[in-house]
Amino acid sequence: MNLENQVLEIMREVFGIADITPEVSQKNCERWDSLRHLTMASELEDAFDIELEPEEIAEMTDFARVINMINSKLK
Amino acid sequence: MITFVYRNQTVEPLFGDQGIVYSGYDDISQVPQDVDSYIWCYQVPVNADSAQLAQEIASYRDKLDLVLSKADNNKPFIIFSLVNLYPLKLTGDDVAVDHAVMDFNRHASLLAEQHPHVKWVDFSEFTSRYDAWSLVNWKYYLMSQSLINPKLAHDFQDWWQQVERGLALKRKKCLVLDLDNTLWGGVLGEDGVDGIKLGGDYPGKAFSYWQRALVQLAHNGVILAVCSKNNETDVQEAWDCNPFMELKREHFSAWRINWTDKVTNIRDIAEELNIGLDSIVFIDDSPSERELVKQMLPQVTVPDFPEKPYQLMPFFKQLVERYFRIYAVTPEDRNKTQQYQANAMRKAQQARFADMDSYLRSLAMEIDIIPADDFNLPRIAQMTQKTNQFNLTTRRYTEAEVRQRLNDGWRVYCMSVRDRFGDSGVTGAIFLEPIDWDTVGIDSLLLSCRVLGKGIEEAFMGSILNLLHEEGVQKVVADYIPTAKNGQTADFYDRMGMECISIADDSSKHYAMSLDKVFELKDYYNIKVL
């Protein structure tokens, strides 16, 4: 599974939405609330074995930013 | 099902969002009545000023009291114990916060003793599994007010499910144990009564602890049985003569010590004890025996057995938590081993009498019929959950549901039986639903299998019919709903003289009878309606 799909899978699980797309963002997705945002961050930390700082978690407001953040951590 | 959660911190990752409504943080202004249960899950806040913190914790007690007084007392109210997740002491003798936490927990556990709908859950059972660093994730706490690490949410949900199962009284009934290398080290037939490893130093010590723990399980109402390939005379000798043997004959309600295969033996044990295979947990050190039982008797639960004797104590804890934990033990549970043994004695007595009536007369049975009250209600709910064989409709009720029905004008009676071999305790119940001004419906009628075979079921229902007749009730209606296990009650209402009015597609039967005469009860039952 590539990174994008893996992240989508985690979001699908955390937000409880079956048909999630790469267009998803905190703005257009009602279930992406502040609490699930943290749950997502914590799941991503576990899945990719990375450590996200609070400031970084706050920046991850849409799918593209999430992917960029993880990529920057994995380098 | 909706549960309302009182909290002073973020606990959403723990309880999730399915059927849960949360209060505001430390907000007790709302006490909704249209929910199905309440949870009080507070945590000790983070505050370096210990005097102030102790005062705040003291205030939780009053808040809890206030909420409890306004909550619907027909609904379960579950209180989590307080756990100090950040025990900060600036001086070693600063115990103000510790004392405040202890006070709250003592108060909450007393509430649970005083009020049947209140349950107290020891949260430290979960938190003590983790060290301080994995329990609290400060990054997430400071971002979201969630002191418990959200990464533990899955673990918490597993634990909470087990606790809820315990609160709902669903547990296994019987533990079937192998002997060699399971209850002691070594093989009795080879090492001899004094050669087996039991007592003294390791590994014998490990088996002693394990046996002592199992004795406690028996005292708390779990039925123990033995299934072992051995010579029975050797085992009897070991029970009598090995001074380190903690678990002896009197702790077992049944045993099969022979060379027959274990599948047949376990089936036999289930039949003798009158329990279902699905209420049995089987413990054996041999993987091949375990596999055989798993394959042939899929209803039986077969956990893996630890490889090393020093793993027996954590294994025991796991067994208790997975299969045998209930919230509270009733006196009937405590006496269960004795009762099952007394039953065996009654059976022996039965063989010596020419006819059934003279046997039953010799038992000197006393039956008390008692209206449901706060004391017997937990047992009544427990019986609706656990009774399968003599149960006409197999409707399962929680304590709260029974209480709700009483409020709706139903009448619920339970029955307790004594005879000269012992007291079987509360072992039967009947639920009467008002249908019409002159008609009563029997919603549920059940008896524990321990008291069957003595005509008690007829005496019980007959007494109830007479009670209704005296009150001027004209007509009684009832249903029989067949299940995989209650076949023996299929014609019970016919035997009681009721008329089968209709049979539905699922073979359930609807009965009616007019109460125009007194039901004849055998004179050897001494029946009291309290």
C-alpha cells in the first residue's frame, strides 16, 4: 500500500466515513473535528513511527498537508 | 441505548461516540432522564498546589451526591474510582491529595453498597497496567485535556467491554481442570503421591499459589471439576495424603478420572452438573488434549496454558478477568459447590425409595415465595440471564429492567427452597404482567436446574395460581417460547392444566386457563407466601 492510501485508510477509520477522497479537509468534512484530529495524529504517529510536534499537528488541516508532513518526517 | 457520561476531562477517545453523550467539563447542571445509563468518570486534575487540589477533589463527592439524587434510580449509574495520574509531591509528607482521593473512592464504593443501581468500577485495574510515561501523554493532554494517552483507547475499550460484561452478569459457570502438570508439577502415576511438585520451593510453590487461588474461585461460586487421565485411586490418595494439596475433593462438584477421552468426559460432566457446554472453560497443559476439545466441542472455551509454572498467577488473573468476573457475588453463588454436592447426595437417597412420593416426603422441603425487593432483585435479574433449561420464555432482564417492570405495575416473585440436605437459596422466579382487570399474564417463569426433579416447579406455579385465585383474578394467560435448551418445559403448561390456544409459526405456544378452582398442592411441600 502506498503512503496516500495508508493515510486515507487511517482517516476513513478515525472519521468513520466510508467514501473518503484526497480532497478531504478540516473545512469540508464535518466529522474532522478537533478531537478526531488528535486521534488521527496519534494514529499516524504509530503507523509511521514518527513524532509530531503540537505545532505540526495544528498545520495538518487537509489531506495534502498531512501527506507533506509525513513525507518531511520520513526523510 | 444512550449513556450519559459525567467527566472533568476529555474522555471521548476512551468511550467513543456511539450512543454516548458527554457532560461539559465538570458540569453537573444537566441530569437527563431520557438516557439508559449514567457513567461518572472523573480524573484527578493536574495542579501543583496540593491543598487546592485536595479541596477540589473533596467537592467531587458533593457533586456526585447531587447528580445521583437527581438521576433516574431505575437506570444503572456507574462510578469510576479516582486515580491520581500525576502524583506530584513537593514534600514527602504531603498526603492531602492522597487522602482526598481515598475519601472519594471510599464514599463512591459505599454508595454502590447502599444503592442497587449504583456500581463502582476500580479504574486502577486498567491504569496499573501502564507506567506513568505511557499512561499520560503530555503532548496530547496539553492539546486536548485528555490525560489518559489516546493511544491507549483500544486497550481501554477492550478492558471496558470486560467490565461491562461483568456488570451485566454474564460469565462462565464451570472450570474443568486437568491434574498432572496442570494442578501440580510432574505425573502422579510416575512420581507418586509425594513425588509430584507441590508446595516447598519453586516450582512446587507456584502450583500451591495456583491451587489456593482456585479455591477462592470455588468460594466465589465458580464450579470446579476434574477431567484427568489417571487412576482414580492414585488421585484420591493424593487428595488425602499429600499435605500440600489445597484443592481437594470437597472443592470439586464432579470429576472424571479415568482413561476415557476427554471429549466424552467433559460431555458427561456437563450432563451431571446440568450445565451447558458453553458455560465451561477447560484447562489442560497438553496442547493435543486442548486441540481435541477445541475441535470436537467448539462450545467449550479452551485457553492456552502457560509454559512455565511462574506464569500461573498472571494466567489466573487473566482467567478471572476474561471469564469469571461478575460485579458482585450473591450468597447463592458462594454456596454453589456445596449445593451441587448436596444434589449428588439427594440422588443417592432417591435410589433407596420405592416411589417418588415417599422420597419427596422424606426431603422435608420448605418453599418460600417472596415478592421482589431490593435484596433479591440482583439475584432475580441474574437468574433471567443465566437460566436456560427450565425457562418458559427465556426473556433476559437486567436489574434496571426488572425494576422498571415493577414500577409499571408488574408483580415479580422469587422462590427459595430448603430441604434436609441444605438450602438452595433463591432458585426460581415468576413475572406477572397485568393484562386486563381480571386477567394476568405470565411473562416469565424459570427455575434453576439445581432444584428440578422434585415437583417444585408445579408447587411454585400452583401456589401462584392459588394466590391469584384468592385475589379474584379470573384468567391467566402464558406463552411457551422454544429454544435450543428449554425442551423439557414444552408441555409444562399442559401439565399444569392450561389450555393451548394457538401455536405460532416458530412453534411457540399461547396458553390460557380460567381460575375457577383451587390448585391441589401436594401436602409434603411446606409452602410459605411472604
